[in-house]
Amino acid sequence: MALYSEKVMDHFRNPRNVGVIEDADGIGEAGNPVCGDIMKIYLKIDNDIITDVKFETFGCGSAIASSSMATELIKGKPISEAKELTNKAVTEALDGLPAHKLHCSVLAEEAIRLALRDYFDKNNIPYDPAEYPDPGCESCCHTH
Ligand code: FES
């Protein structure tokens, strides 16, 4: 079996939603200090719906494919659904990632939640920090 699924290769070669949203409503950046990769997510939000999303990833192919798939999965969705997006869902949508590359998909989940937090903070919208954890040091301890 090939190491990477067709879907991973497709999203790696033709990533969707790459770029920057200049007037984003929320921006989230997640990094993995071990590999040094960084992912940044930009959200446009209207009436609780994610109307647009873009990403920049300075990272490995799996991180690029994960960001691309994650943006596709949350585009047009309500905040309540976007916040539930897990790295497992991203990985499943990609038809799997090799075990040692699973941590790459965690960046997408974290960056999206941080972008949602940023949106709430900017608009004085209360949220439960437990539902939007700031990965902080946690991510370095748990992704490897
Ligand atoms: Fe760092 Fe993939 S190796 S995100």
C-alpha cells in the first residue's frame, strides 16, 4: 500500500484555500516546536457562519494536505460545527495518514480553534475556554 492516500496527494499537490484574508474576522496560528512547522488559519465569519477560510502552512506535505482538507470541511459551516472538527475527522477525510504524520493534522484542528477564539475575543463574545483550549505547551507534549 502506498504511504500516502490519493486524497493526501491530491490536497498536497492542489491545496484548496491557500492564502490570506486581509480583513479576517479571526486568525489562529499553531505550531509544532519539534518539527518547526507552522499553520495559520484566517476566517471570515458572518452570522455565526464561516463564509470564507484561507490558510498558510509552512510545513510538511501532510500539514499542507491537512490544512487544505480542514478548510474544505469548515467552509460554509456554522461555528458550532467548525469547533468540533478534530484531527481524526481531518485524517479520515484524507483516507488516513501514516502514524508518524498524525501530529501534522493536529495543527489544523488547533489553528481553527485559535482562530475562533480570536474572533470571540475581538467581538467580546463570551466562550467556554474548556471548549476552545489554547494548545500552548500542551501541543508539544502531546503530539510526539
Ligand atoms: Fe511537522 Fe508534519 S512534520 S507538521
